[in-house]
Amino acid sequence: MPYWQLFYHLVWSTKHRQPLLTPLIEKHIYGFLTSKAVGLKGVVYAIGGTTDHVHMVVAIPPAISVSKFVGQVKGVASTRFNKSGIGDVRFEWQDEYGAFSFDAKRLPNYIAYVERQKEHHAEGTVIPILERMTSENVGPRLVREAASLYVTETDTWRAELTKL
């Protein structure tokens, strides 16, 4: 098996951004998401979100594409939940998702950001680029983004990402 360090911050939402991820449902959905991710040989570092979307910090092995990984994790979680009889709602995800790669040095920053999702949304301290799930209206960024400086301070890191 090859050596790899492929870290991703993933984000996706419930269908039509419905606030389905109540504390009871969230617990089960996060368990299903984590279980499938580990079954695909991924390493889950953090999972968090709000009532209408989920963030996951994960290492995905090179044997599986990011899109296949996300599709399988989302699909299994919603299917298992809907078959479980836990809630009285049908659980579905939007098709879109956001995927951001980063290096091992930044792993603690991404973990902390995801673990504090509810707080960030309540206080208005989200990092907009890390909340993106679609490429609509992105324009030239799809071609080439300007290179950013490599910095290690948490405040500088947050400020750098907030500008994107």
C-alpha cells in the first residue's frame, strides 16, 4: 500500500437546506457517515455542522476518488437512516458538495473549525469559502486562483481563508 496524506475538508447540505439535523437525527446521521467513511478506508478526524449541513475533515485514500467517496458516504447515511425507522422524516442530501484539500500542518485548524460549527454559525464567524457547495458564480477561480502565502498563525490562517 502506498504512503499517502490526502486531507480534505468536505461540506454538503440536506435537500433544499431543510433543518433535518436535529440533535437526535444528527447523532445517527454522523454515526452512519463515519461508519461508511471508515469502511472506505478513510480516516475521519472531525464531523460537525448545523441543522442543514455537515462538514467532515477526513483523509481519503488514493484508491477512491473524492466524488465517489462523498457519494457513497452520503448515500449510505441517508439510506440507512431512512430504513432505520428512527425519525418520522425522509432524509435526503443535496447533490452538490464542497471539497477542499490541505496539508497535514493545517489539520488541527480544520478540525477545530469543524468541531465548532454550531458556534461559528451562531456567532457569524464562518469562513465563507469553507461553506461553499457549488461552483456557481465562481468565475475565473475555476481556472486559476492566486497563490497564497504559507503562514502558520491561526489568526492569519483564518483571515487568509476568509478573503477567498
